Amino acid sequence: MEAKDTVLEVMKKEGTPMNAGQIAEISGLDRKVVDKAMKTLKDEELIVSPKRCYWEAKK
């Protein structure tokens, strides 16, 4: 499973807006890997930001 898939799965499972640090802690991935995966997900428009520095899976 790719890092972006793991990040998206964690976001969907939690169901609340999260920052990269929280996602890294839950997923066990390195923070830099999470940041890179989140950038890819933003570019693909699969995640949205309801408030600054917090992201959630697009509904």
C-alpha cells in the first residue's frame, strides 16, 4: 500500500479534520512521508482543508 493510500485511509477512518502530525502518529509513517503524501492528495483534490493546517478526506 502506498503512503498516500494509508494517509487517506486514516483520514476516512478518523472522520475529523487532522494535521500531518496526528496522521503520522496514528499511521506510524514518518512525518516527511505524510507531508509528501498529503501534497499528492491535495494535487489530486482528494482532501480538503476546512480550517488552516487541518485536512480531511473529500466527501
